[in-house]
Amino acid sequence: MWIKILTAGHVAISLVGIVTGLIAAWGMLRNQRMNRMTAWFLWTTVATSVTGFMFPFNGFTPAVGTGIVSMIALP
């Protein structure tokens, strides 16, 4: 049961991150600073990575590698 809740939360956070990232990118293309959207994008990206590490896993997978790189690159 908890895995379904975790999955739903992880997906919801990811979708918010994608949308806010697209809005922030659109602002960059138009040479407009979008500080709030950029902050939302960064926080939701971190939250996506953190919740991704909460899933049960055995061994190293590409998803784990992507999460590690993301957590190193974001700060």
C-alpha cells in the first residue's frame, strides 16, 4: 500500500518539476528572470530524487545512477 502512495507522490512531484522547468526555460528564452519558477523547479527536482531513493531496489540501476548524478549536480 505504501508503495502506491510513494509512487503517486513521486509522479506528482515529477510532473510539477517538469511543468515548472518548462515555464522557467520559456522565461530564459524570452530573457525574463523567473525566480519563483526556477526555485520551484529546483526544489521539485530535489524532491523527485529524494523520493526516488525511497523505492526498494536491489543493486545499481540506471535510475539510481541518474539520481546520484542529479543530487551531485543540483547543489
